[in-house]
Amino acid sequence: MNAGGTAGGPVDDIRTSLAGPAVVRMLLGARMRRLREASGITCADAGYAIRGSHSKISRMELGRTGFKRRDVADLLTLYGVNDCVQRDGLFSLVDQANAPGWLHEYGDVLSNSAETRLQLEQCASVIRCYENQFIPELLQTADYARALIELYHPATPRPEIARRIALLTRRQMVLREPASCRLWAIIDEAALRRRPGTAATMRRQLRQLIEISELPHVTIQVMPFSTGVAAGGAITVLRFAETEIADVVYLDQFTGALYLTKPDDVQHYAQVVDRLCTRAGLPAKTAAFLRQLIQEI
């Protein structure tokens, strides 16, 4: 939804064809919270109205749990929302939130937390990330990704590896579509020099980075060793075109990822990324840096 949309209308932003149920839940939750606050109803009273609790309403409004039509209908009545068009628009969001997205077909290789992350990624309007270990996934070649899987999960069957590569390739379409998101990536020199596969694999990866960096909606910066600057781990900040959905921060961990939505947490990590941007090399110098690395391999 754009900033001029209606509070009860369906999701109609240009990127919503990619949005999964997690994103729709966040949008629906934000709209339900706004209606509750406008009516002066507390979370506790709202929870009582749907035979739940204060915490259930909080989870719903954060988009961290599913929605039932009956609960939404009861809440809308409690909030004094009687307009049929507005109610139908919100019920439409309930249906979308309960429908499986395209990532559902990759459920055999995705954990629930990973699926949520990818759903958010696929409808973000801006992705800002810092990576100090490996090339960001949205920028990886298939060979590079395969080498990482085989290195860290050597027992993974070949069919599963193929499924994971197919999923990665589909995710990367977000950078190749007419309504592509804006990607700003800061890559530590350590990640650019680390070779999970062969020298040839790494050369192809670096060449692809050069190619992608030429796209108008992609910015790549290198954090060279000479700056002495590094963050403790990978950071991703996601921003959405729908103003009702707050920014989300993802912190990569070895067995998954942690995502943060509290404003103070988001602001802290956004500021960290801002500082990293100012210390990293200029985007205009990235291609030359990468070409030099290719010569050294």
C-alpha cells in the first residue's frame, strides 16, 4: 500500500506479489493496532474480547502470530469499525495472511525463522547489509553458494543442495525485476579474500560482483583491512514501501538468524550500518578493488 492508501484496503504495493504471509501479518497487525489505539481500547480489553490475553493482542499487532476471521471481526466491532468496505478490506488481508506464499514450496529446506526472513527480504524496498564473513547471499553465484554448503554441511545430499541453489536463484530475482529493491551492501575485505571453493569459483564470484555493482539500484562498498574497522557479525536492515511496516533488523547466526523490530534496537543497528558506510571505500572504487583481487587469485 502506498502512503495515500486506505487503512482497510488490501495489499496493493508494486512489490506485494512477492510478499509472503509474514509481511501481510505485519501490515494487518499495524492496521489493527492503529484502529485499537484510535478507539481508546487497551490490549487487555481487546484480548478479553477475543477470549485471549494482552500478550496475544501484542503478538497479533506485531504480526508474529496468525489471524482468525472471527477474532478480527470481534475486534473490529469492539473498535467501532462498522463500514463494510473497510471490514472487507481487512478480511481480505486475513485471507492473504493465512495463504501460503511461494516460499512454502521450499519448506523442505527452510526453517520457520528462515522463511520469515526471506518473506521480509522479498518485499523490502531497501536492503542495507554488512557482511564480514562471506559474500551476501543475494550477490552469490551458484558455484560459490554450493561451495559454502558443501564446506559447512558436507553431509547434505546433492538433491537438497540443488534445491537450496534453486531457492537462492529465485530469491535473487528481487534484484532483476522492473520493481527491484534498492540494495546497499558493505562487504569486508576478509569476505572477499576468503575462498570457500576453488580459485576459479572465486574469480567468477568477484566478476559477478562487478557486474551487479553496475546496476543502478545496487551499491557495493568494500571495507578494506586498512580501515581497521569491523562489526561483530553480519547485519541486515530491511525497509518497506508500506509506511505502516516498521524497519526490521536481521542478525545472522550460525544456526539461523535473529530479527529485531523494537525501535531502539533498529535505530542502533541502522546507525552502526551508517557508520560502516562512512568508513568503507567509495562505491566508485569498488570495481577497481575487485579487479585487483581477481588478478591476485
